[in-house]
Amino acid sequence: MKIALLGLGKTGGQVAKLHQATTSFNSKNKPTLEKLADCDIVISFLSGDIFTEYIPLLIESKLPVITGSTGFDWDQEVIDQIKKEKLTWIKAHNFSLGMNIVKSMIETLSKATDLYEHVDFKIHDIHHTNKLDSPSGTALSWEKWLGQKATITAQRTGDVVGYHHLEMDCPSESIKITHEAKDRSIFASGAIWAAKAVFNDQNLEHGLIDFSSLVNKHLNI
């Protein structure tokens, strides 16, 4: 499996280290249809504004795409076109495989409002100082998984890879869920795992698919 890698930042660089059959593209070596024809799948960790510029090219290439690009909203016309062209694209704000386990925990915690009269939810995320979006896409995903309004705060400091914390608080007790990424390679490993899953399963549905759905399919949950 030959990967076309878009974005050689901290996470993209890890992809190149972990998977030898990788062709890296950047501002000095921009992807073209001819160059992409030599690859089997695309992994993108470009910033959202740059990634959106490449979307028409990627659709035209007919390649599967694994994207961790953030900081933009998906256009419904793009989503419809991906499905119409019978392409499989996987998106995620966070490619940690462990995050999928957390998702199930959060969905269970969301039922707390059925048991308690007064419940408050708080989400806090910490990342390195170079991370542009605040709060993180993952923090926003946690609120979406929770299905409840939560107070979200964010902190940018040092070289923190990724820390997310959810607290449910009520007068009688509290529950806390924390996920901490210890090494940036977990995101690269997760993206490569997704690429292999798509490459090896020709029966995957077409369209724009959440990474968590792909993991759930693998785990039969």
C-alpha cells in the first residue's frame, strides 16, 4: 500500500516514519493527478484551509482519503459528490484508537440526565501552543457524543500532545473521564490503521465516514 501524504507537520512526519511506502507532498512538491496515480490512498494532515483547496483534485484522483485536517466545516455538496463518485473518505479530529473506547464511555455517561435532576458537564482540552483551533475538534466531538450542553474550556501550553477531560458533576457525586495522548505517533498509527482497513476492505460503504464508525465496524460494536 503506497500512501500519498499531504502535510509534513508533527503528525504527518510520524506517518512518513512509520510507513516506508509513502510519497510526501508539500508546497514545494504539490500533488497532481499524475503523481497521485502512483499511490493507493491519501492521508492528509494539512490545515483545513489548504486541504479544502485540494478537495476537487482528490475527488478527481478517485483515491480513498484518510483526513485529520481540521478547522473547517464540510460542505454538503462535497459530501454528496464523494458518495456519488463511490469514494470512501474517512475523517477524524483525533485518530487515537483509544478515543473510540472513550466515545462509548461518553455515550453511556450521557444517560446521567435520566437519573439525576441536576447535572453539570464540563470539558477541558490542553494542547501545544502551535495548535490553531481552540477548543479542539476533539473537545467539540466529546460534546456531540455527550448529546448534552457542556461548558468547554481550552488551554494551549508547551508541547502537550493532547489532553481531554470530561467531568459530570451533581450534588451527590461526580464522574470524570480523561484521555491523554502520551506520544504523537498514536495519531499517525491510527491514520495508517484506517488506511489499511480501507485498502483491504473493498466492501466498505461509500461516502464520508467517521473514523469511529470504521473502528466500531472492526470491533463489531
